[in-house]
Amino acid sequence: MPPPPVWAADSLWTGTGCQSRSSRPISPGDILTQPPKELKRLLREGCLAASRALRAQVYHRLCQQVACRLVTPDAPVYRDVASRLFGKHSASSHPLPDFLEGCSMPTYCLSPDGVTAMKKILICIGNLFPDITYSPILPSLVALLLHYSEDEAQCFENISRLIASNAPHTSYIDQSFLAHRASCMTFGDLANKHCPAAHKLIASSSENVFEVYSEWLSWLFHDLPFDYAIRVFDVYLLEGQKVLYRIALALLKQYRLSVASPELEGADIKADLQAFVQNIAEHTTVDKLLERAFGIRLFSRKEIWLLQMANRKALMERGITMVQSRQSFHLAVDMQTFSSGTVTAQEMRIIWSWIPERFSLSPPLLLFSTSEDGCSLQRFYSCCEGYEPTVLLIKTTEGEVCGAFLSSDWSERKKNGATSGFFGTGECFVFTVRPEMERYEWVFIKKPELAKAVPRSRQRSPSPSPMSLLSSSPDGRGTSSNHLAVPTPQRKGRLSPFLAIRHFLLPSKTASMFMSGSREGIIIGGGGGQALSLDANLLWGRTEHCETFDNPPLCQENFRVQLLEVWGFQNT
């Protein structure tokens, strides 16, 4: 292959990679003919760092293997369009495409000729892909790919295949503000679930958590040093966008390990994170970073795609489809106007930070309160039906506060007829507020592999024994009339698209006991106990460890309710 016109010095590539495994030089065929699992391992371990020529050839072949639309511009098309557009004129006389307005232009050590080539490619992309309206990641990808391309035309052809990819549930490049914002929301959701310590640190230090997370792609393809970014690019070409989520989550975890909380007081956390990523070599090697990333167990591409689609739908419903600022949950919970008898505004802000991004777009709306609506379960249902999701808050007579985020409408309980059944999705969680704030999510959030490993034919279907809601009430009086039987889990009916239990092969029904309601009371969480259960008068409750959320008792095991509130999400 002739030397390309623009690239970084070969001395940048110091990794031994695959070359150390054999005395002969490794070839692209040696790598690309490997089984998928082995190919993933090789690229994750830095095999392409063996030489610049190897990386260049593998990049081209990987791009050519991307499934894409039938009519996708190729190298000859680029030469023709570039000749017509530029002729004898320089690229500087042509404006960059509108989809790059306000976007940074990292050059990754490209020479002046390389920067010109990058701009020409971006201008041609704008000319041949008129549907692209916003894509801040494109300049970085073009710059990186130029280092390993024979010429501008080959670089254009390969980036075009990534743009035109149509593989199911797999994407490479967001091409609109809506898609980009939905990806940022999805990353926020994943950070909330997989990096709770870092998320808590950021939520307590920043006025706008979403704006911090909206920079996640810039961490990878703008702020990371070149030798880190190119290793990210290696695996990205093979595995798609899901791998970017993993590596950004690993950066967030490393940030939490490397930064002490007191250091952040009064700091601009967005700028602090950017500086941390730019100086990542002071904290960890690229191999350690990737090792941490691939130790994070995410759900499948399909499930992440469903979450992304749900976030897109939420943005569209609120008319957020063009470049604009998004209200953060900190602003959604107005410190001046928020009023609750169970939690302070600051506590509600933390609870709101735990809620999926597409719902925390909206400010809280009080739907039911025992102080205003009375201690009636039927009144509870009538006030809450029609709202999805909801937040349940309980303050006990001992001053403890706990609750639950419930993903489904309480009217779902009616679909089971006279038989109470569990419903809801894996987005449900339970939490404590006082004396300490802690959240307990669906057990498969942290161990998604457990939900896939058991074949359907081997699933167990135990029938949980009835539990007595008030068998040992705080006042010492057992009441046999208040026994609340554990209902049979229910898989049928309408469920939210993300983390619906029908998407998983669960090892037992106790793994999906999210929420249930009947005339006798409500239950949240099940299997070996109930995370929360309340009687028909909403006066007495019980909390235990349960298998669904793997939580400890959320307060004193048998408690009396001082105040119960249910909050929904206000459409604005």
C-alpha cells in the first residue's frame, strides 16, 4: 500500500499487540478470519497496534463489511463530486456543512494538508447526505480514519458506510439533534444504573447533570489522547456504538476513583471531567481502561436500542428535536416552589436524578396524599390511574422515609381480573431517603447475564407462599384478617418497551415481582419477602429483603404510616 498523504508518525504505534504471538508479521487475513468472539478479543487487546499498515488494512476491511444501504457513495463518487465542488479552488472557500454548526473540529495531529482533506470530506458528506442535520462526532471520526486511509476517497467511502449502516439495533453515527440527544439521555440512564457512586458525586456537585453527560462522546473522540482514542476506534469499528457507552462508563468510574469529593466543592464538574479525560494517562493505561470497560455488563444491543427509542419518543413528544438546551432534573424540581410533607426539595432532587432521563424531563406533580385525600386504597388507585410512571413516598411515624419508582400505570392491575398479578418493568426500583439515601434496582441491572443464561425449558416457576402483611404489627396485636397473599407474577399485557420482562429468560418468577395491587393492599418487590407492602387502609406496612431488588428492609420492618404521597410527571 502506498504511503498515505497524511498520518501521524509511525513512532506513535508502540504496542506489541499480536506481533508478539508469532515470529512472522501478522496479516489482516489472520485477524479477520477469526471467529467473532476471538476477533473481539484480539481487537480489545490491542492487536492492531502491531503496525500502522496492519491497522489501515483492517480498518478498510471492517468498514467494507458493514451492512449498509444499497446505494451508498463510494470512492469514485467522491472523486467526481470533489472535482466538481473544488476544481482549482481550495476547500477553505467552501463553508462547512450546517450539521457541524457549533461543533468542535479536532484534528488529531493531522498535517495542514490532512486538515484540508478532512474539510473536503466533510463538505462532500454534506453534499451527498442531505438528511444529516446534526453530527458532532463526524469530524473526529474522519480525522482518525484519515490517518489510516490510502487517500481521501477511501476515507470518504469508509465513513460513508458507517453513516449508511442499516444493521438492526446497531448504529455508528447519530445524524440528527434528536438522535444525538437521545444517545446522551441513554448514556445518562446507563451511568445512573452502572456508575451509582460517580452519578451521586456529579448530582451533588452540579446544577445540571444532563449537561455533564451530554459531553460523553466528546470524552472519547475529542478529549482522550490520540493513542487512547485510536484504541477506542479499533473496537468501535467492530462493535458499534454500544462499545462507546462501555468505555465512557469506564471513564466515569475511573473519575470517581481518582477524584475525592471535597476537591469538587465549587468546581465546574463539566470542565473538571474534561481535564481528567485529557490527562487520563496520569490515572490509568489504555489497556486498564478498556479492561474496566469490558468488565461492565450491559444489556443487549436490542435492549439499549429500545431505551434509545423510548428517549427519542419522549423528546419528540416535548418538541425537542432541534438544537436547544434541555431542562435538567435540578431545574425540574424547583427549590422555591416544591412542597412535600415527606421529603425536602433537595432530597427530591436526588430522587429525580435516579429516574430515567425521559421522565425526569418533567417536573413532579402531586397525585395523591393521605393528608389531603385520606387513607383509602380505592382513592389511591383513582388518583394514580392514568399516570405512568409514579413515585411512591412513605414517611413512617418513626421519621424514616422510603419509597419506590414504579414504571407502570396502576390500572394494569385490572387486566388480571379477580386474581392479583405482578406487573411493571425492570426500571422499577425501591429506595431509602432517611436516615440515609440509597437506591436498590432490579437485580439484573448489575448482572444482566443471569437473565439470559437459563434456557426457557429450564425456568422454574415456584409458587411463593402467602405472606402475612401484619402478622406481627408494631403494637403486638396479630390480625389474621389482614393477610395479603403474594400474587402470581403476570407476563401478559402492555409493558414499557425498555426492560420489559418478556425480553428476558428469567431464572424464576420471583425475579420479576415489581408491583401488584388488589383490594387488600399493594405489594412492591417479591421473592423471599416483600420490599414494601401496605394494607387497604394505607396505615400499616411491612418491609423485608426481596429477590426482585435484593434490598435490605427499607425502614423498621413493621411500620405505621404517618404520611404517604404519590408523585407523577407533569406535562409542560
